Amino acid sequence: MIARLLISQSIDKRVGEAEKILSEAGLNKNHVDLLYFPSDSKLGIEQARIIKQHFSLKPYSAKGRAVVVEDAGSLTVEAQNALLKTLEEPPPEAILILGASSEA
């Protein structure tokens, strides 16, 4: 899995970097193998389960599956805990991009 943490105060800069990484992998925001959470998304335990399920499926037309969370700081503690296993044991050929406004 390719995991990226994009840190910038500017959401536009994080989105631009995410789009660049996705483009290099042959993906865009509307691709069927991409799950995209914009910065205004509510990210609780249900969304963490959706992310885990998304990664458990075989890719439709890309080399692998991808998930972008523009603002990972909006993940609830429960959602963060639910995603730990996915981060520790990533699926092959997966891309996970987490955006954050600071390192703290």
C-alpha cells in the first residue's frame, strides 16, 4: 500500500497534492476504485467501516483501490481506532491519502 500524509494549512494545496498522486496512479475523483471524503465530511465509525470494506474489494479497473480523506483531523477517535488495523496491515496495491492541517 502507498500511504501518504499531506500536511498543509491550505486545503487547496492538500487537494492538489492528492490529485497529483491519484493522477500518477491513473485515478481521478470520479473513478470507481476511489473512495473520496471531502474536507466537510463527517468521519465516524461508519465511514471507517466503509473504508475497510472498500479496501476489501477487488479493484474494478485500476491496479488497486484508493481512499482520500481531505481532512483526517475530522476522524473521530472511534474511527481512528477502527482504521488502525488497515494501516498496520495494508492491502496490496492500495493507496491511502490522509490530509491534515498540522502535524499535531
